[in-house]
Amino acid sequence: MAEEISSKQERQQSLSLVYEEMSKVVVGQRYMINRLLIGLLTNGHILLEGVPGLAKTLTVNTLAKALNLNFQRIQFTPDLLPADLIGTMIYNQKTGSFEVKKGPIFANLVLADEINRSPAKVQSALLECMQEKQVTIGETTFPLDRPFLVMATQNPVEQEGTYPLPEAQMDRFMMKVNVDYPTKDEELEVMRRMSDMGFKEAVKPVLDKGLAAEISNDINGVAISEILEKYIIELVFASRKPADYGLKDEAQYIQFGASPRATIALHRASRAIAYFNERDFVLPEDIKEVASDVLNHRIILNYEAEADGVTTRQIVDRILAKVSIGK
């Protein structure tokens, strides 16, 4: 497949094959698939938030098959240990020496299911993997295979036995995607498929690592004007100093604004959106389309916002409405 796709236009169009192939197994959820592809092709991790049963695990697994990548699912629990994630040293009685047993983190796509159920030590181990793209076991450091993407899920409902993710780790996720319920027609199709106990649709690989790397290079080459780059800066600064942008009502609710990682993520994600739309330049609409997913989990609100029922999504919407291009 990769040998047949040579031109940039063909590579852009090949992404539609991913959606087509995944639709054989996953009903709907095109928005989630789009965001997962952005993360994969721009080297950014994705946090999926939604109630159980919305095909988050199925979608990630199917994406790995469509891209012919190695996939591992890790169920995070309160008793999970760092060694269960990254691996450990095991004593070999035959040789009389210690050997490295690698953990499930050594994969291209890692699904961290219910990530907020694991304790701080596990979060710390995962942090190195996400940021440095490497794992340290004993005295040896192992680089992770590329592409490497952590797709984490968490339940939006506060439950007993959960550990809130540290702000430093939340910031490592390029985007936080809210997974919504399917439409009536989609759920009808899900019901019909799942009622057939013999239903099993095979997914064919339509991309590979080499082609994914070429698409990533194409995305890096998407042009973005200086005006739009400055617009991204203004959006991020508006989250830090909202009063300077005429957002006095919102200023009382924001404890901390978005970090510089938000600027980088907005830049990368907007270029990916333009590429997916078969353009080689970024439009303002591309930035606005991903702004909420990039900024939501990076803006920290205070207790007053919680008391008044104000959400980060509302804050981001007001920032987008207030900040103008070319300010």
C-alpha cells in the first residue's frame, strides 16, 4: 500500500481510507478518530473523557490495526505498580544474572484505561515515557519505538478510588477530547451489529509506519502565516491575563492559564486540520476548530467557577469570541 502512495495529494486522500476501514467496526465517532489521528501524526498524546461504553477502547484498537501498529491496553487500578507498566529486572537462575523484562508500555499505541485510578508512582513512570519517549529500567534507558502515542481514558464522574492527574501530566496531553453519546441512527446500527453474535469484521492495514512518517513530514510543511501564529499567541495569553483582553468576568474564575505547550499544540493541530482538509495552508477556522480540545484541560479554574457552574469550555468559547485576528 505504501509503495502505491507517492504524491502528497495521494497521501492526503489516503487518510479517508482510514475512516472507511474503521467504519467497518466502529460506528460513528468520526470526531474521536480525527483527534486520535492528529495526535498520532503530530507526536501528541490524547486524553479521552467519556462515560463507559462509548467504544473508546474499540476505536483505539481498530486504529492500531488500520495503521498496522503495535497496540497495548493497560487497565489502570489503585494497586498498579510502575513495574507493571514499564517492566522490571528478573533474575535468571540459569545464567546467574538479571535480565530486563519489558512492560506493555513498549508499543506504538498504548491505551491507558481509567488512567486516574493509578497512584502517583505510576503517574510519574508514565510521565517519563510520554515526555522523553524513553523508559529507564534499572540503570539502562530504552528508547521507545516511533510512533509512540499514549491514549488515556478517564471517567468524568467522580468516583471512589480515583487519583486526580497532576497538572504537569495533564499538560503533556496534546488534547483532551470529550467523547459524546452516539446519535439515534448510530446507536441503532450498534444495536443491530452487536445483536449478531457472529459479527466480526476484519480490518485491513491501509497505512504503515513509513507512510505515517511521510504524512507527519507533510504536516510539518503546511504553511501558517505570521498573523495566525500571533493569533495563537493571543489566544493563549488571553487565558493567562483575561482582564487585558476585556474578559473581566472570566478573570475571576481562572486560577492558572494555559502553558507554552498549549501554543505548540495549537500550532501543530491546526496544521494537521488543514492537511486533513487537503490544504497546504492554515485558515483561522482550523485554529478555532481545535482550540477547545487543546486549551480545556490546561486552563485551571478556581472554586468560585465550580460554585457558579462555569466550565473551561465556556471560558474558551468566550476567549475565541473576544480575541480578534491581527490584534
